[in-house]
Amino acid sequence: MDPKISFSTGYDVSKSSKYLYGILQGFPASPVLFDFYINDVFKDIIGVEVPDLNKKNPGLLLADYVDLLATSKENLQKSSETINAWSDT
């Protein structure tokens, strides 16, 4: 298996590149490992304003992946770099 990752902003999607870290989607241990490591993934992420919430929302945590929310390409890039640095720890 050769996992790949890409980013989308509106209708634009980046080129795919190799995904070198983490557990593959569908791997039996994924849910347990996700619970151990995901708690602080959004630390230091800027996020976006969402109506009726008291704080900015940095993204969504789903079963085995993360959606980042950003108001600009620059903020998305910074958030991506922050998540990448987090994943190296």
C-alpha cells in the first residue's frame, strides 16, 4: 500500500505526496492509538470563528483523520506545519 496525502481549499486540491507517518486508515489498532495521541493535536492552531461558539474552531477530529479549518492559504500552511511538527514528537 502506498498512502498519499493532499490538501484542498475550496475547489483547489494540492498535488498528492507520500504519507510517511502514522497508522494506515483501516488498521485494527488505529482507534486505540488515535485516542492516545490526538488530545493535543490542535494546540497552537489558529482556527476560524464559528457562529454561536465562544472560541475559534481549529478543525474537526474524525475517526482516523483530521480536518483543519483556516481563513487563508497562509493560515492553512501554518496549521499544516504545526500539525506536522506535532506529529514528529
